[in-house]
Amino acid sequence: MALEDLVHVVEGFSRILPSTGFNLSYYLVLAGLVILVGFLGVFLVSLTVRSFLMLFKKPPSYAVKLILLVGLALFLLGLIMP
């Protein structure tokens, strides 16, 4: 029922807006993507800072493990991105 109500609201907005090619769903997806990318950026920066702060409190073997983990993460990221 909530999905049907949402569809009615979107249809109401599309009837109100002039037909100038304004696509509401495109901007909703874009806004969601911006929010998710922002959240992911904050999460990755936080994780990186914590990792480097913890690195100085551990033996050198943890530095090697962290470098390998970062290398693996960048490799996987490179495979995913086109």
C-alpha cells in the first residue's frame, strides 16, 4: 500500500511539473547516489585514519598486513571500476 501511495505522489508531481523533459526519478537516483558516495567517503576516511593510528601501536608485522590489505582493496576496486 505504501508503494502505491508513493507512485501516486510521484505521478502527482509529474502532472504538476511542466513537460520540459524533467525526469524526477533521475534526480532522486542522483540524490541517493550522492548520499551513498558521501557516506562511503566518510567511512573510508575514518577507517584509514583508524588503521594508521593503530599501526603505530603494533609490531611491524601489522604494517605489512595493512599494506597487503590496502593493496588487495585497491586491486579489487580496480577490477570493479570500468
